[in-house]
Amino acid sequence: MNVITRKKGQGALEYLIIIAGVLVISALVVYFITVSGGTGAKRNVEAACQNAASQCALKLQMKPDFDCTQMCTDACVDPRTGQDIMADKPAGQQAVDLCKQGKYADITYTYTPGAQTTQQSQQTQS
């Protein structure tokens, strides 16, 4: 006795649902990679600035009149924006200034491109 069994395959609708699921997952992966890329760059600049401030602190301990300006400017200005990473803070409290004083623990990336800096808002109010 030959019994023919039907094998049930996947229909076109099931394939479309699988493809849609793959596309959604791919879109999420691309989104998260794109979003995290900017954050990583900010962390790199922040770490470089903190490192420069740490080196400056050591050099200032050995030679109190050492000038860290160039080293701090190179490390604490975001190459993507051309702005100090703490440009939204008042003069004297920006990253380059803190770096030149060797205050590496006080340095954090706070500047958001497109946001008005403290200096710009003071000029606008005048």
C-alpha cells in the first residue's frame, strides 16, 4: 500500500513575513551603529583631552611655568566641529582652559553642535 503524504511547504505570504522581519532587524542594526558612531567619537576626543590635561598636570608639577596651550588645543578641540568640547561653558571653564590647568577630572564633552554657547548668548543679550 502506497500512501502518498503531502509535504507542506511555506507559502508566499510566509516568505514575505520572514523577509519583512529580516528588513526590520537590519534597519535596527544600521540605526544603532549610526547612533553609537557619534558617541564613540565624542568619547575619543574627551579621553584625548583628559589625557592631555593629565600630561599637562605632570609637566606643571615639574616646571610650574610650562605652557600646555598647544597640546591642550590640539586635544580638546573636536576636529569634526572645530569647537572646544566644552564650548557651551563660560570662558575659563572650557576644556582647553581646564586642560592648561591640569584639571583632567573636570573635563567632560558637553558641547552640542548647533546649540548656542554661553559666549554667543551673552553677545545676543547685549
